[in-house]
Amino acid sequence: KTNEEEAEQTVEEATLAKLRARLAVLLYRISSEERRAKFGFGRRIIDEVLKTSLQSSGHDPVTDPEMSTLNELRQNVLLLLKWTIPVETMEEYHRNSMTVDEVLEMLTS
């Protein structure tokens, strides 16, 4: 690997860790203790907890081996946001060109 490729990988790993931490905060805030326990919160990787949560609510989580772990997680977080945030609010975020990462950061700050 070149230094540039290693740097990109390091940035992606740091971004993934930050996204996972914020997702954990959000799921903790919006889920009951019972639901958190049922989905394995605190025992399983948060990506899988989110997928289980989405499935239990009738949504099909993104599972794409061709996609990076970071982009797959972003797509699943977007599904969660669309399911839990009013349409008008999501449209406002879209008009303001907010990324999934930015919306999640705002919701968990």
C-alpha cells in the first residue's frame, strides 16, 4: 500500500468508529431497555444491532458485500433516520445538503 492508501484507510476507520459511536448513542436514546436487550445492544457490533432493529420494523437493511462497511452503515443509518424522523425534517436536512454523518452528529450532540 502507498502512504496515501494507508492514510485513506485510517481516515475511513476513524470515520466508521465515530459513526458507530454516534449510532450507539442515538439507539440508546430512542430505544427502550427491553428493545436494546432484545437486539443485543452492548453485546453485538452496532451495525448488526441496527440491521436487527430495521428488520424488526419491517425494513430491509442494506447488506452489500460490494459496498464498504462505512457506506453500508451509512445507508442503514439513513433508513433508520427516514423511519424515525418526520418527512418535513428530513427534507429540510436534504435542502441543507446535510450528510448522514452530519445529521447523526446533530442528533447526538
